[in-house]
Amino acid sequence: MSAVAVSHVVTGRPDGPVVVLSNSLGATWEMWDFNLAELEKHFRVVRYDTRGHGDSPVPAGPYDLDDLADDVVMLLDDLSVERAHFVGLSLGGMTGMRLAAREPDRVDRLVLLCTSALLEPASAWYDRAALVRAEGTRAVAPAVVGRWFTAGYRERHPRRRRYAESMVAGTPPEGYASCCEAIATMDLTTDLASIKAPALVIAGADDPATPPDHLARIADGIADGRLLVVPDAAHLASVQQPTAVTSAVLEHLVAS
């Protein structure tokens, strides 16, 4: 196993069922702050920084999706959690798909937000990795946040836009670049049929990074998959439309 011990925080009900929240590329566990209060009423909430992000280790790259899934397995083992719900956005959703396909006994219910099973062209991810290694994550922060939120949201919330850009810019370049390479080599299309966990698949209607058709293909490929398209939301739909997203996540997870 290639796992590393990722930085994490556990909050919510100590006796509640466990839900793991997994971040977008370039984000830390703080991206879930807008959804946390309601989830903590029902669950023991585990947030973690993906390897190469936040306070987690930055092993030498490249990484692949199995590396990221291995990190989650180690985290669950360290917390003595046999089975958990998993909620992942973008890169976190890719991690969740691989984990659910490979380790079906560890995943109860699955929520996949603003993600993709295959995000071509690979060359774009290698180019971004090269840029970040050469110039740092600050070089890509404005463009990344431009995809995270709609233009109207960025204009109405300039402080949140600046905070999001600082989050991306604070990501270690090697960690960010190596995760770009994980996306470049990813093809989860054949994994979808192996996912047994009931899956809520959430798209942002205005997401330029992973448009709704990517999420529709995921929902169609999972035996128990259901698609929800959230209006007026770009790539970080959970932040831009926290009430709608959190309500849908709770409805799906509490149904278990």
C-alpha cells in the first residue's frame, strides 16, 4: 500500500454514523465550512486534506487515484471505522469512485459532486502540472477560482473569491502538480459498473470544469445512481449553493 497519513479533523456526533468529506484539487478541508453545521447534527464528520494539500504530507509524485484511495483506507483504519459514507467533490469525487469500486465494503452511501470519470485531454493536466512546478500555484489560482464560482457570485462575494484564490495559491506546487497527473492518467469509466453504493450525483448547472453531462454519465453508469443538477452553481456547488446541496446530501445519507 502506498498510503500516507493525511491531516484530518473529526467533528460532529461522536456516536453518529461516519461521513468522510473529500476536497477539490487546490482546496483544503475548510471548503466544507458552509455545509458543516447541518452535517454535524447527524454524523461524525471526518474532513481531511488530500495528500499534497493543506497540512498533509507531500510525497514525491506523480500520484494516481489508487494512491488517493489508499490514503482514505489508512485514514478509516486509523480511526477504527469499518464503513463510512463518502462525499467527494471534483478530485474528491474521483477518489470516492475509485474507493467505492475497489473497496465496496468500506463505502456505505456515496455523494459525487462536480466531478468526472474521465477528464480529457490529458495534455491539459500535464501542462498545468508543468506550469505549477515552474511558477507555483499562485500562477493558476485566479483561473481556477474563475471555474469554481459563477461570475455573478465572484462579484457579489469578493472576499470569498480572494480567500479561495489564497487557498489555491497556498497549495504546495508538487502536491498540486502530482494530483494533476493523477487526473491526467485517470479513467474510471469501467469502474462505474462496479460501484454498489447508492450514489447521489450532483452537478452545478454552470460548471465549466465538469459540466452536467459528465455527471449524467456517472449517474447512468452506477447501478443505483441518481442525478441532481443545482442551478446557479459552478464547480464548487457546495459552496455557492450550500443550502440546496447540504439538504440533498442529508436526504440521501439519512435515507440509509
